[in-house]
Amino acid sequence: MVKKGRSAYSSADNKRGFIVRTSRAYTQGDREKYWFAYKKPSYIEQCESKYVIYGCKNENTLICLPVDVLEQWLENLNVSRDNNGDISHWHIVILKDDENNMNLLLSKPHIQEISLNEYMMNY
């Protein structure tokens, strides 16, 4: 892996790029909640395949989400805006239940959850 930025990496041939994000666990009811900020992955934009790896609490709970899949849901996520009113980042909220199911929380137009289990990296 070649380091491209503070938390960005690519394969040596630049075919795959990875952004790594981590979050501590927050309690929400009887589930764990993880919060991340998502920005367009500029450090790896030249890579053929792009991924965001979400570390939820520790290295045993990792989600490897393809950027093209994630970006299909951007319009359904809450955002933060800069002083000009432009989107500075999207809010990624992942919920983990007591059976280790991982779900992405979509907030718009209504609240719903999308399973991320197929993107889990198991160790």
C-alpha cells in the first residue's frame, strides 16, 4: 500500500484506492452508533476502484464500502455546510445491533436503514 494522504492509500499500481475512517461507539438505545464525515475522496480519484473503510470501535469491526455504492445514497444523508452554503461533508451513521448486524442510517426523505453486512470484513 502507498500512502496518499493522512488516511488515504492506494495499491502500488493505483488500481485500488482506500480512505480509512474510524469512530468510537456511541450508545443509541440498545445499539451501538458510529458517526463519520464523508468527503469526496480526492486523494484516490485516479484509482479505478475506490473504497472507504469504516473502522467501528476497533479493528475487529471493519466495513469496506465501495465509493460508487456509497455515493448512490448521498442525497439521502444529512449534510454539514460551509460558510458559502456548499456541502462540506455528508453524515455517515452506522448502527450495530446485538447480533452484529451493521446498517447505514438514511435520513431523507424518511428514516430507513440499509444493511451493510455484505461489506463487512471478517477477521
